[in-house]
Amino acid sequence: MPDDVPAARHSLLDATDDFDTERAESLSVVICAYTTRRWFDLCRSVQSVLSQEGPVPELILVIDHCDELYVRACNRYCMDERVTVLANADTRGLSGARNTGVRAAHGDVVAFVDDDARAEPGWTQALMHHYGNRGVAGVGGYADPSWPGDRPRWLPQEFDWVVGCSYVGQPTRVAPVRNPIGCNMSMRRSVLYAVGGFRSEVGRVGSVPVGGEETELCIRIRANEDSNQILFDPDMRVQHHVSPDRTTLRYFVRRCRHEGLSKAVVAELTTASDALSSECTYTLHVLPRAVLREAGSMRRDGLARAAVVLLGLVVTTAGYVQGRTTIRLRTRMT
């Protein structure tokens, strides 16, 4: 792995700004988009934020290296003073786009919503409520899957993270977590600047189903200040659209493999214990209960879900081992 600090971190570290770490009264919302294929989802996402009760937050729409989408978004929102449309001025990918949005933000808190997610009523109040506590560095919320049809019968709810949604194993009430789900999360802007923002080594680029940027960021946030807390609040809700291509077993396997590869990169950037702390509990407690529940039902769809749990665990683990091996070989060669 390269030893130099990536440009995505410099983009925030080199900036100067004044922050009041005790006050968190204003909100900026960043939505990143990269394709015209999700245009109608994007418009619904923007409208869901602008329709929140109370003061309308500053909304920053970042277009990730897609000229056609940038022109379309500018034409749609150029007359709406509530929306700022920017092109990603950083490394291509979600991490760079988010950093572009953070640099443009003025709010004490910066929230991130995916371009195919819709914030439910009360979303802004739910997230801002927690920032009265100065120890709260970030707050994430619940993501409900919005299926294109019926939910796939073979998909256990423990693996809804595969489609970017909340899953069985997350807290059911307000609780500290290692990291939130990326489609519905918020951070103090001062904290994002303090740790240098998102790193470009991890995070989705286009439609490639990688991730890990939220995990790596939150590990740095906790390391930067022991008192920093990341909370999960199930009342901070979004509806996350699931496209038809993500409801197939083929996508499931591909996403699990890339999750393992991403965790290998996060482990290299941090430590394996930090990168896998939540996954160990999930693997040792949540997944065995799922297998026993589904296999014990003796129903055909239950047995299929039990098999999918085991398949997901094997593929994710294999991806992690492959990623760690590749990194070590690359390190020896440099």
C-alpha cells in the first residue's frame, strides 16, 4: 500500500475554517450522484430533503464525473436557491464526491443521503437532536429497503446490508456503533475536517459494489478523540430503493466478495481488530442464530435462506483472505 497521504485527505486537511465544537445548530445535506440512469431516484431524494419540517437544510448535490448528469442537474435546480450543484473536484468515486460536498458545506453537521434514498418525515429532527451532546461525533439511521417487487424469498434479513439497507443484528434502539450505513449518516463538520475526510483507497467507484469508507472514517474519528461517539438511531429513517439487478443471487455473491476485499483494505489502513470488530460479533452470534432459525423451520424457503447465510459468510471471508494476500504480496514487491 502507498505510504503517501492521498489527495482526498489533503483536500480537507489543507483547508482552514473556524469551528465551534460545542454548537451544532445548522445542517448541510450532501447527495452524490454518478449516473443519469437514476435521475428520477435522484429527484425524489432531493425533494425528500427539501420537504423536511422546520428550517430547510443547505443541500449540496455533487455530480461524480458525469457531464450529462451535471448539465441536467444544473438545468433542473439552477433557480432553486436551496440547492447547490457541484462537480466532483476530487478523485473519481464516492469518497472524493463526499469530500467535495464537505468542502462546500457551511452547516455544523453534514449529513449524507444516497441518490436513490428518500428521507422520511422527521429525519432532520431525529439526527440533529443528538448533536446537543458534544461527545456525539456522528449519527446514522435506519435504511428500509424499497424493493422493485416482492422481497427475494431466498434473502435473509441478516444480509440486507448487501443491498445497502439495515439488517438484523443492528441495534433496535439508540446505541453507540462502530459506523453507520452510508446511505443515511451524518457527522460534525469539524470532526470531518479534523480527521481529513474520506479516503479514496476505499469506497464505491461507479457501479462497482465496494465499500468500507464509512468504517475506515469512523475508526479514525474514534482514534482522533476517545470521547467521540457514533450513534445509531432507528428513528432517523430513509427508504432506500433497491434496483432489480441487486435482487439476484449473482449480485449477492459479487457484493459479498467485494465486501471482503474492502475489509482487507480497511484492515491495512487501520488494524484488523478495528476493521473486524463488528463483523466478529455478527459472525459469531447473529449468523448462527439465522442458520438455526431458518434450517429449523424445515421449509424450502427457510432452508434456502440458511444456505445463503453460509454462502455469504464463505464468499465474504474468501474475499477478505484474497485481499489481505494481495496486499501482502504487493508490499513485498515494493
